Amino acid sequence: MTATRGACAALLFACGVLWAAPAAAQIVKLTDKDIVEAYEYMIGRWLVLRQETLDLKEGFKWNEIIHREPGGVAWANPNLDVVYSEAWVAVDETSCTLIDLPEIKGRYYTVQALNGWGEVTANINERNYPKHPFGKFALCLKGSKLPLPKGTQRVELPSYKSRILMRIELGANPAEATALQKRVTMKATGASKPAKAVVEFTFTNDKLPGIEAFEKTAEILASEPDINKGMVGVQERALAVAKAMADSTERARIDDVIRKRAIPVFLAETRKPGTPKHGWIRPRTTGSYGSDYLMRSVTNMIGIWANTPKEALYFGAVGVDGNQTYTQTWPADALPASKAKYFWSVIVVDGVEYRVVQNPQNRFLLNKQSALQFNPDGSLTLAFAPRQPPDVPQSNWLPTPQGKRYNMTLRFYGPAKDVADGTYYPPPLQQVRR
């Protein structure tokens, strides 16, 4: 850690700017609403800290890229259409991180950077860097002044730490995609030493933390500034919760509110993170959240590392009955492929950890590579059921868990205009009566 950075941590600096606890941290009596809102705000950061902890325990090394095999990630709501590469990057006033990216043509790709709140801060691809779509890139701390190799594209990051996700579309030739993936390299230009996480969270989705998670709120807020404006008020409430913990009676009351109100309210939000229509929910936003910190926290819970709507649009079906058979028919003039410039897919995940549901057929998604069979009129009928319906081709059937409720995630990468502007919703799921 540099001397400047060490001083920042000690004096609650944030990126070189003195960060003082707001005056409202003196609040003693908090309303239930204050506590609920503070929880909804902070859990978004706790979830990213949890992932940082889990990743480093798994063996991640700072500024070293890990190339995953297809389907080789275990976080919530993974995209099975792509091959992933991952990294935690640390940059500071003395070091950038170089990425060497081969030329990729004819398939979707992006190198996505996210900060400690799950906000997307960069996407490296031919759409954002049309004059430099491949070659050398340098991830650098915003405002730092460091020499870079000739021909390197500088990409400024607002944070000392960033989570990197690279996605390369598998498409019809997965071997080619993985070959491209393994040509991507990463290395630091200096000897950046990232600060240890303020708190190493290891809670699980079915046992979310109580008041104990607020114990180092000031340090957590100082360790990763929120890049969105208008967060001072809710930060004040979070700091007030931390301050109130010193009184044992108030601590017990706040913890009771968290357990009985904040956690249930937050979990309810994970089941309705947007406007429902036809049984599908379109998230209010993903990747870049502005003042909608609740949506950010929900996304970090149900689909951490989500990208921005410009890159991908997600629809969810929540709490689907695993005992039933459902069909979905796409009209011939509005097939799923017409709603995405790059690709589309649908997967089934469980309703607690949001992990891909296993099945004996080892069939985990439907997409344009699924050899789908179309109806005589050109429409497309998909089926979601624990057993293959007799009147549906196997290629059009996605197995679902018998006797359990589950969620579905439908993705459009490079969404069409009506998908992007919110006027389009997918066709409804129709329960088959037998």
C-alpha cells in the first residue's frame, strides 16, 4: 500500500478526498423505516465484499486473470452462452493493469469492470472502443499519471479495486471461443498492494446478517466511495445504525427490526425487482443504478455482476411451480432471435441461491444453438416441465425441478429497440392442463 493510500484508510479518506461522517450520525432513535432503508443500502456492498472474500479464498490472485471452462462458474444466474474469464484488479497511483485482447470477430465479447458496489464502470469491446477494439488496454486509477506502452488504450477506473468479467460468446464453435479466451493476458505495471477487505463476509442467502453487519459501517463506506449522487442521506442512516449499536437496548431493538422487517422486505423485493407482465419481470435497471440503490442490492443478490441494459436485457419468471408443465409460443414475426443482435437464452435456477438447477438430461438452457424445431406457421413453442411433454420436440424442452419452485432468466444480448426501451415483454408462460 502506498503512503498516500495508507493515510486515506487511516483518516477515512475516499480516493484522496476526506470523507467525514455526516452530522446525522449523531441520531440515537431510528425509525423502523430508517433501519429498513439502511439495510437495503448496505447489503449491496456486503454482497460484493462477500464475493471478494469467497474469490480470494478460492485462489484468486490480484491482477491475474482466471480463464474458466464453459459452464465453469458458480455464482448466481450465470450466462451459459459465454465462456468467462475473471479477475480482481488493483490499481493505484503507482500501477495500472494491462490487458492484451486478441482480435475477436463474428461473436459477442466484452471485458466488464465493476466497482465494490456492483456498478459497471467500463466495458471494453468494439462498440465502446471502435478505433481500438483489440490489442493493449490499461486499466488505471482515474487521475493517475503513469507512462504506458505505445499503442495502449487507457481505461480509467474510479476505484482502487475492481472486479473484471470477460465474456466471449460460445456460439456454434465453442472451441474457437475458448482458444480466443486463452490468448487474453493480464499483468500489473507496478506493485500495487490492495487493502484487505474491511470485513470478510461469509453469510449465506438463507441466513442474511443482522445488526452485526453494521459494526464497521464507517470503514466500509470509506473503503469504496459510492459513485452515485444522492446517497448521503441513506449513508447517514447506516452510520446512525452503527452508532446506536453501542446501546445494548437499542442494539436489540434494531436487530429485531432487521430480522422481522428489513430482511423480509428485502427478500420480497428480490421476487419483484421490476414491472411484471405476461408472468415476466423486467428489472428497473441493471449495471448502472443511479439513485436506485435497492435495485442494485437486489441485483447483487440474484445476479451479481449484471451488465448494463445497453449490453444485455434480463427478464425473470419467479416462483414457477415445478410440478406443472408450461409452454411459451413465440410468434413467427417476433421470434427470440429477432429481439437480440447477438444472442438470447433462457435458463432455470433455484429460488434461494439462484444457481443453475441440475437435471438428469444435463440440459441447462435453450438458445439459438439448441436445434429448435419450429411450428408449421413459423412460430416457436418452448416447453418447461419436469418431464418432456409428448407433443413437444426434445430440442424445445428445458427440464425443470419436480416438486420445487424455481425461477427462470431470459437474456437478450444486444437487445432490440423495443426490448431496450421497455415496451416489449416476452410471450407468457401457459400452464398445460392435462
